[in-house]
Amino acid sequence: MSNRVFKGAMTLAMPLAWACIATGVASAQATDDGKSEFALGIGYAHVKIGSEDSVLHSEDMLKFDGALSFAPFKAVQQFRLGMALGVGMVLDNSERTIISNGGLVIIGSSDVPLLLLEPEARFSWQQWLANDRFYIEPGVGVGGMFANLNIDSDNPAIHDSIDKWDSSPSARAFINIGMPLDGGVAGIQASYLWADNLDLARNVRGEVGEFYIGFFGAIRF
């Protein structure tokens, strides 16, 4: 992973984390008492691959975000470790012209032209505030992005298509804001992800930036 990608995530998330630590490290234990948590979110994402010359330079996505986390240290239950998987889908069947790395030109569309899978390890600080009425949880994630470009030719006489996978290291800065419900929590979440480089086609390649905002619900056990 490039130092620039990792440093970008740390630069965004660490000030938030230190602010929470400064206000809460000496406070009483949080409402969840360090319980494990399984969360599932859904929302809107905007992804950019490469420069303005890229066919997928600016795309809207539907995204799902699932995460399992726990507090590894009883003495510091605000600190959490976790594993997460994000799934993003561009649901836009507009016609696109794709030039494969082998030089094949495909003019066509697909119901899901771009699919993103984003597994990662997460590190966060979950700080309850206002007498445990809500919490803020800034953090970072480090993992990878797996992308699939799928375009079928619109010409019935041509059966060519592009179905290309590529992957890249990635880093994410995120924040969750939640409030307690019976048996769990619910709230809003936002994140920004950087991926070092994807090479899906001659005109779909470069660094990746992805902004996400959505709602989540979680159960604790």
C-alpha cells in the first residue's frame, strides 16, 4: 500500500479519535459494557476510478456495509477491533465504450457494470456521551478492494463482452454515530476510502476514491 493512501486515512481519523480519548478515557464504562457487535449498514456511495479520462470517473453506487467488532481490552472498552466487508454496486445500465487492455473495443451496457468488494480490518474508538444517550465512533480500516467490470455488447451480432477483475490495497477513515435501542444500536455512518490503483481497462484505471454515507443497525451480544 502506498504511504500516501495510508497517511490520508490516518490524517482524517486520528484527530477525531484523540478528541474522543481526551474527553472519555477517564469516564465510566459505556452502556454496552464492552459487548461484541454485529452491524449492517446500507446507503449511498460515490466512487471515482482514475482521472477524468476514465469512463468510471464519477459513479453513484448502492452500498452495503457489514462489520463485526469487539473490545479486546476490558480496561479500555472504548477501543474496538473488527472485521468488515463492504459491497458496492453501480446500478446504471447506460451505454459505455470500454477499451480492454488487449485493445478490444466494447460498446454496451450492464445492469451492474461495476461491483466492488471491500474486506478490511478496522480499529476504532467508541465513546459514549451525554449519559450514554449516544456515541461517536471514529476509526480506520485497512484492507483491499476487489473490483469487477462487466460490460456486454449492445450489438446482437457481436457476442464479445468485458468481465474483468482487479484488486488493490485500500485504507478507510470512518465515523459512526449511534444511539441505543432494545438489544442493540442504530445510527448513521460515513466514510472515505482510498485504493492505490485499479486496472480494469485502458480507459478504466487509476487511483480510487469512495465517499459513503448511510444508516446502520447493530445487535450486541
